[in-house]
Amino acid sequence: MSKTQRNLIKLILFLIFMLVLSVAITDKYYLLISLLFLVATMVPLYRRFENKKIQSREIVFIAVLAAIAATSRVPFAMIPSVQPTTFVIIVSAMVLGSESGFVIGATSALVSNMFLGQGPWTPWQMFCWGMIGFTAGLLKDSPILKEMWSRLVFGFVCGFLFGWIMNLWYVVAYIKPLSWIAFVQAYAASFYFDLAHALSNVFFLLLFSASWLKIIRRFQKKYGLVDLSKEQL
């Protein structure tokens, strides 16, 4: 198991511990604890990327992919939850690796919201898309993403996980007091939007993932870009 994978498991266990602790102490600090978790998760990944010795052309290439992921969201804003952003993040991470995938995902959320509107939901979207890119990068050499059918399943699942995490933000931010009924109602109300996101991921991956992977790999080879996903064991 790589160092990054171990750190990810530690962060997940940290989240569970903090949520259990908040329940034991009081019900007033769910939002604060969740925001602290976002910071604790994203800052180490940003720092790890920053500490990498990479060339300026690699940063430019990552920035271009993040810009494509961000701007691709804008034309589809009129269709709720249908957006190619997740698709761009997944295929980029499959080529460039987990760390670049995380940066592309988190940056695309921040940049796209400059057009669509910033708010307290932005850090959560940065986390969701960042972790989708990070996970896709970790699985890029596994059968899960090499086979088309399992790649589609991965995209479908990512659509629902994205919505479920965003639902968590909505519930802890706006519903007082918290209850299981509130959670069930929020998740039931978002089912259509989560399904639309999941199906759009399947659509874009099915039609365009093979060609996009070839294009990104061609650029990677042409400019001698280093794979940032190689972890220190």
C-alpha cells in the first residue's frame, strides 16, 4: 500500500472519529467539523503536489485540462446535473495520475463557480471533484478503468457519490435539528439530479473516453510529461 493510500485511509478514519465525537458532545458543530475535514483532506494533497519537482509545461498542461473541465460545465448549466466536468476529470486522472487528477478536479470546481456563482458549496464541490480525480488516478492501471464496462460503472457511481456528499453539506448547513428523516428526505429529493449526473458520466465516457485518452497521452508523450501518480512506498 502506497503512502498516499495510507494517508487517505487515515483521513477517512479521522472523519468518522470527528463525526462520532460531535454526536457525543453536541449537535451544533456538524458544519464546522465537516469543513475542518475538507481542509484536513485537501491541504496535504495540495502540499504534496506543490512539493513535486515538475516542469512549468506540466503545470501549464494541468491548468489547461482544469480550464477545459471548468468551462465544459458552463454550457450545460441549464440542464441540472448534466455536465462533462466529471468525465474530463476522470480521463485526465487516468493519464496523469492521482495527484494531478485531484488538482484538476478541485481547480475546475473553483474556476467554474466564478461563472456560475461562488458560495459555501464551493469547498464541497472542490472536495468531491478532487477526490474523483484522485481516485481515478489511483485506479488508472487497474481493470476497473481499463475495461470500458467497468469504467462506465465507475462513472455512474461517481455521479451518485458526488450528489450524496453535496447532500451532506446541505443537510448539515441548513437543517436544524438534524434527524434521520431529514437525511432521507434530502437524499430522496436529489435522486433525479444524482441519476442525471451519473447517466451523463456514462454517456460522455462511452462516447468520448477512448478518443480523449489517446489525445491526452499523445500530448503527454510529445512534451515528455512526467507521471505524477508514482507514489513513494
